[in-house]
Amino acid sequence: MFPTTTGIWNIGSTHAEQMINFLKTGSGRDVEFTVGNDKTVIKAHKSLLMARSTFFLTRFVSDTRTVIPITEDDCTADELQLFLEVTEKMTNCNLAK
């Protein structure tokens, strides 16, 4: 058995545990959404979104930018934040497998 650490990477932990830790720490987020007129910045994990959403898979394959503007017509900052949290946490959900 590998020893565990209290840092970002926990050797010996499950994939789901590591993903939840990345979500909690925000580590590895590689895309930013600027939302609405006030340009609220919301960061996310591009690979997780691509794995969990055909919308984002299609979008990121053709759009390699790391900062993506989203208008209020698409969704509000609160709506996007909720969507990202639910989508990223689905990694640990048995229904998503």
C-alpha cells in the first residue's frame, strides 16, 4: 500500500477521491469562462467537461481558447457555476458510469 499525503495528490487514493480533491482545491483548472456584462470569471477543468458533456466536447475540440466568453443570454454566472459543480461531481456518481 502506498502512503498518502495531505497535499493535492494522494498516492493510493481512488480516482474518484483524487477528482473530488481537485474540485475542492481548484487545482488543475485550465479553462476560464467570463460570464455576463460584469465578466465574472469561473474556472473549470476542460477534460472533465469534455468527458461529461457532448456540448463541451464538441466546443473544445473546435475551440482551443482557454478563456471563453459566455453572454447572459446563454446563462448567468450562478447557473454556470451550479452546472459545473454538478457536472464535475458526477465523476463520483454511479449513475454516470
